[in-house]
Amino acid sequence: MTDYRRLRVALLGAGAVGSQVASLLRQHADELADRAGARLELVGIAVRDVDAPREVDLPRELLTTDAESLIVGADIVIELMGGIEPARTYLLQAINSGADVVTANKALLATHGPEIFDAADQVGAEVYYEAAAAGAIPIIRPLRDSLAGDRVQRIMGIVNGTTNYILDRMDTEGAEFADVLADAQRLGYAEADPTADVEGYDAAQKAAILASLAFHTTVPLDAVHREGITSIDKQMMDAARHAGYVIKLLAVCERLNAPRPSRSGEAAYRDEISVRVYPALVDRAHPLASVHGANNAVFVQAEAAGNLMFYGAGAGGVQTASAVLGDVVSAARRHIAGGVGVGESTLANLPIVPIGRVTTRYQITLEVDDQPGVLATVAGTLSDGRVSIANVEQTVAGEDARTARLVIGTHKALEQDLSETVDRLAASGVVERVVSVLRVEGD
């Protein structure tokens, strides 16, 4: 057996992912040593409760409630605790002690990423976080390294398995939102409090991370426009299917070209970016439409490389552990090779535009009075608001009903124009109810 140098590895957290990481570190110690060029010695696992039941049987002597004692002297610190504190404090302590850190903590990176990356730069350490954006799917390294010489134009990601599971079953089975959510909770896909998933908070955190990497710009979490899926119902699903679409919760990170003043009078443009999360209509021929169940996928459009798609499990203990261990091996190789860590590139510093500046297509569903002249009024209001109609379908609610339902597809329009126009439609006197407004993505 090769006599490798030993690197001390401290693990913070032994939940679904942490316990699998610990088990695999011990189970595949020889293979990992051969790949890393160093023997990875798990020196301890910090937990809140040493006696708590765990999915994997771990040696009790490795468990401790004293995280700080593990951090001191460790070469690599793996943080899988989740949450902001004390994870933030522990990561900064690890970095300042000279350790490289590996984390899957999307909430922490989305809110305190610049602070953590700056601390690592100051001491020449490195932060690895492949598991923070899409579980087992390798997307951080492709964006940070493989596409570093290209210009990423757009990212569309299904980055939350819970919402994809819910929307997929609503689409394929005609199920109602509440029923599928209850199933997702029973199966462990959704938490008892599913707010972070169904309201889009989890996806927004991942969108901030992906956009920061893709556009070399710090993207604060509060700059990400966020909408959830709780308003999606069976009728909206049926209308989407009839029009050839499927509804997906998308994280969209997009480079925009905006005109800017020029002294010469010639057209000049500057790059801006938009980062947003919302349920959107995706054409059934698009690769993202075929992402089923709790799987995730990230679709990248780059100037030179073209279209790329990364697909796989977005969550799960052993699956996410795969991404974590890949980072651990990378950190170990860096320790053996020496040198300072590679910092995050945020020098582009592109402006982030609000949702109102985005241009896309829309599907508007209205409940209107079923009487002559209504369609003309609706069409006129849309035209006055600079929203061009691509197609209209009308259905009558019933034999004795006095209302009809209009499903209107638009050409590309500015979000601000569309929003103001929908408000005018709601107040027009002929529209009983604005049923839904969904954006169309993936053109």
C-alpha cells in the first residue's frame, strides 16, 4: 500500500448528507487516497446530539458536540450543518485557521458568499461548493472552470426537486396541488413546512449562486425576483397542456444587452443581467420539459459552446455526498500540489435589472363577461399597452353561464408593460377575474 501523506478532515453535521459522506470516506478510504494523492483521515464529526438516531451507523468515538476543537488543526473542513449560524462562524474559523472548506450550504453562500470568499482570498484558502446548487449534478465546475473562457448568455434551471415532483404529477396525472404536496411530505421530498420549496426561496438561493458564477458578478439574494407555485392549479395545468406547454418552476439567469447613450450618436449597448425564479410555461419539445419526478436539470446557453444541459438527482443523501466527496478530493489535491486557492471571479460587476426590464412572451387567462364587444375591448387594451396578441382561445363556462374564459398568448413584451396592462384589464369592467399570467420561457 502506497505511503501517502495524511490530511485531517473535519466534518460538521451528520444528517442525511453528512452521514453518507462520513460512511463513504471510511468505506472507500483506499480508493480516495489513490485519487487524491493523500490519505483522508476523518478526525471527527461535529453533531448537536451524539445520541440522536442516524441513517448510517457511525463510530461513536468520532462524534462530538465541540465543533471548534475539530476545526483547529484540520486541513479540510466539510460543513453540512445547513442554516446560517453557527455554520458561517465555523466556516470563517476554518478558513482563518488555514483549512480549505467544502460546503453544500446554499442559504449561507447566497447571503454571505462574498464575505466567505473574501476571507478565503485573504489567506490563500479555497471554498468548494459543488453540492450547493444542484445536488449531485456537476454544474459549479463547468461554470467556474470549463466555461471560464466563454460568455454564458442564459441559464434555465429546474433546481428544486420538491416543486418539480409536484408540478410533474399535476401535469401527468391531473392531480391537485394540495394532494401531491401531502404525498411529497409523506415520501420525504418536502419538509413539514414546505415554504422554502413551494414559495421559491430554495431555488432563488441557487439562482443567486449560479448567476454569480456565470456572469462573474456578485448577485445578492434580494436582487433575485422570486415567485412560488402555490397558485398553480389543475385548470392552469390543463390550459398549458392544451397549448403544448408544461409548467416548471424555473431559475432563469440571463445576460441582457441594453442601449446606452453614445456621444457619437451610434448605437451602443451595455451588458446587464436578470436573475429570477417563477413558474413558467416550457414548450414540450424543450429538453427541460422532459425532466420528471424529483430530478433537477440546468440548461446553459453559451456564446461559443452553444446549448449544454446537466441532468440528474438534485437531492438525496448519497447522491449529494457524491458531489461533496468530489470537492474533498479536489481540496486534497490542492493541498498536495501547494499554492494559493483560486478565488471567485466577480470583477465583471454587471448591473442587475429588476423584473420589469425583462422581455418575454406570456399566456394570460381571463374570465370575462360573455357579451359582444368584450374581445375588442380586451384587444384594444392590450394594444394600447404595447402588448401584441399572438393567439386567442375562448371557452364558455357553461350553458347558462354569463362569463367566458379567454386564454391569450402574446408576442414578446416588456414585463413592466405587461403588468400595467393586466392591471388595466382587471379594472376595465369587462374582465371579471384575471385567472393567471404565466411567462413563456425556452424560446
